[in-house]
Amino acid sequence: MSTPASPRADTSANLGFWLAIAGVALLPVTMAAIGASPQGARATVFLLGLAATAAVSIWGGVLCRRALSDGTSHTARAIAGGVLGLVVGATATMFAFWSLIGIVL
């Protein structure tokens, strides 16, 4: 017999999955904001958009990973959200970091 899934783990799996999707959805929003911003503010908008994308995606990935550890019944959703959130978050973090280095130097 298996133990029943924790309601908290199921909630974390759902929230993490949707946060990972929201992180991906922030990418075109960031690009639209860059296009709508004045020339001098585009680098700042780019960095802030990437930072927001990274934060939301990583948060979603961590929640999904925690849900898997706690034993969620939404295993596929938690795996998909965890992989998507952590990959998109790590990529956005690297782009933001190297873009900031390029702007400063």
C-alpha cells in the first residue's frame, strides 16, 4: 500500500507548473516591452525582464522539485514544471549575467 499524496505537495506541483509557464510567457512580454521603451532605457528593460523571467521560472522549478520530494500525485506535471522552470530560469540567469557584464565593461 502506498501512502496518500500530501495536499500541500499537490498544491506546490500545480503552483510550480503554472509559475514555470508564466516564466516562459514573460519572455515575449519582455521583448514587447523592449520594443515599446525609449532607446536609452532598453538595456534596463531587457535586464529587468530577464531577471523577472529567471526569478519566476526558478521559483516554479523549485516548487515542483519540492512537490516531487514530498510525494505529489501530479508527478508528470511536477516533472514538466521542474524541468521547464529550472532550464528557462538558468538560461535567463546566464543571459542576464553576461548582458550585465557586457553593459558594465
